[in-house]
Amino acid sequence: MTSRELALKVLQNVEQGEKKSGTILHELLDNSSLCRSDRALATELVNGVLRRRMTLDAVIGRFYHHRYEKTAPVLKNILRIAAYQLIYLNRIPQWAAVSESVVLARKYKGERMARLANAVLRNITPESAAPENFPGDATGTGRMAVIASHPEWMLERWIARYGKKRTEVIVDYNNRTPLTGFRINALKCDPKKFYAEHGSGEALPVIRTGLDNFFLSADFSCFEAAIKQGLLTVQNPTQGLVCLLCNPAAGSTVLDLCAAPGGKSTFLGELMQNRGSITAVDLYSRKLQKLTGHSGELGITVIAAVAADARSFQPETPPESILLDAPCSGTGVLARRAELRWKLTPQMIAELVALQAELLDHAASLLAENGILIYATCSIEPEENELQIEAFLGRHPEFRRESSGGALPEPFASEASGNGSILTLPGQKEGFDGGFAQRMKKISS
């Protein structure tokens, strides 16, 4: 199987099933014999097509002299794969992008569709995807949606909340290949020592984040050995901000609700110097198995994983801190979850807001007096973030916003010190995903 056919299979599975594109891609790559460069191309094609799908369809539709919307999904994805290469990958020769896709069209849809694919693809160039070649009002969100390859309803929300210029920064970030975030395990390796050994030179390109435990890199493979040794964990620094805002004391009791895959649980364990207790609750036991295995690799022994519904779980004793990393729309991580922008709807956000409120209410009932509650999402939608907190505080007068920045270093502490919240927008800080966190305290009666 070629890299292009593997990418095609992933795209077909994404449309037909519920699995994430990353999960399907890794499963197929694990069972393939592709070399490293071909694996990288397959990954680029999958993520690139998913990110740029609306733009690609608009370009293809200009040269597809039939009803493109009625075209078989497999042919659409073959054309998208080729168009992505022709428009965005100048390292791929035009003849290779066209001929390989014609071969796939012939295999999956026959000779007639292969000839049609060849005729369409011969017309596609980088210039055909230039903004001036798309119809519509230059200031309208419909035209912007096609150029930025984001749903129009999503852009309208962001422009109303953040303004057009900030929205343009967000969509630009979402359409780029994201850097990988890494967390240094301070239980096994001093960050200063790690940076001294790995923080310079072209072989191991490290981008500092302003957080001692976190760095970014465009290269994943050169850190795989350190991950296996338990020295590093893959985690975006935005997620680290949540744990630093929580800042549980060593020896304390922490409840992590909706904990899987466990990145925050393990960082909390590191911050607590592996002293105290962390109960990591998630509905799916299979995900918790991965959390437990990774905790062992990191040398963390204070995490107890519990498979339960976070809306009804009852701890034996009230915890001193609760971290609720709530299910959310994920609009802060669209760069990593490329297909999510096409699956989300306003109705789904409304349903998630209701679930988040239910989880918050239950967490409030569990927390010890004078305890700290951290609410977090990977969303940038006000309904899931600031407005959710306002509604919660209206229902729970025993809680107040906690202005402390926890263990956040500057300038992050200053940004959170006003009301104890952090909102990071995609593209605002290099390599930082979008996300929100609020620190609250339960006042003693």
C-alpha cells in the first residue's frame, strides 16, 4: 500500500466511523511497511486534507464539470489528496501527484473516473487556490470560510467574540502543523540539566515556553527514547498551565475528574513530588489502563485510577483539590484534531454546556471546605468558559473566584491574577493550544 492509498483509507474511515483520524492513522501505519518518509507523507496528507477540505472542494469544484456534491466519497477524497499536494506541497512533482491519484481513481472507481480525475487535476495549481480567485464579498464570512477552511458559523462566533484580526490568527494557527509539546519529569530529571544536555544544537531543536517543565519541538522522533525512559511526557504547555494553576501541596488529596488520558493527573503527581493521593476518575476503563501504565513509567505511585461516572462518583473523604477537565467542544485544539471542525455543531456545544454544568455541580458537592476547584476546557467558546463559571457561581454562593496564580511563573501569573482564570487562544503564544481554566475556592461556612 502506498502512502497515498493509506491516507485515502484513513479519510474514508473518518467519514464512515466514530474513531479519530489520529487513531485510525496510527493503526494503519503500525500495520504497514512504509518507510519513514512515506509514513510522514501519509500523515501530512491526512491532516492537510482534513484541515483544508473546504478550500480543496471549492478549487476542485471549479474544474469538475459535473455535480461535485453528488460525487462518490472515495473519488472526492482521491481528488482532495491530489489537490492538496498540487496546491500546498511544492516538494511533490505535479506529475507524481496527478498520476498516483489517477491510479487510485482507476482502482476504486474504474477507467472512466480515472480519466475524469486526470482532466480535473491537470487544471489545479497553487494560483487556483489564491484568495482573489474565490467569489463573494471580500469582507464576508462566507468567502473567509472557504479561504480559511472553517465552517462559517464558527467564524461568525469568533469574530463576534474576538474580532476579525484575532480570528484570522486563530484560523491560521489551526491550519498549520502544530509543534509537539513535551513535559520534563522533574521526579527523574532536573529541567536545567535536561536543557543543558538537549537544549542546543540542530540535532535536538528545543523551543522554550516560559514554563520550566515544558518545551516545544517540531521533531518528535528524537525524543522517543526519553519518553520510554519516563523522562518526558507529550503534553501541550496549555494543559500544564491548568495544573500549575491548581498547584496542589505535596501530601494533599486531589480528585481528577474526567482524567483520561492522564496527562494532567501525572503532572499533578510530579508537582506533589509523588506524595499524597490523586484519584483519577474516568468513565472508560481502557483509557485508565494507559494512565496507570504511563504513571508507572514516570515513577508516580500516588495515582489511583477509578472507572466511574464523574457525575455520580463519591470519594471516601472530601478532597482538598478537585480538577474538572470537562468534556468540551475542543475548539482550542482544532490544529491537532483536524476533522473536529467539520463534526461540531452549535447544538453539540449547547449539549456540552449542560453536561459541564452537571459535572460542576457534582464536583462542588464533593470538595472539602476551603478546598480549591479548578475547572478547565480545551475550548475557546464563552458559553463553555466564562459564562459557564458565572452561571456556576450564581448557583453556588459558597464558591468564589480565587485570584491566586497558583504556581504559575510570570508573565502567566499576572495574566491569571485578576480573577484566577486563564484563557489561551490558538496562535496567541507560539505552540500553545487554546484552552481555559478557572481557579475557585469553597468558602467555609
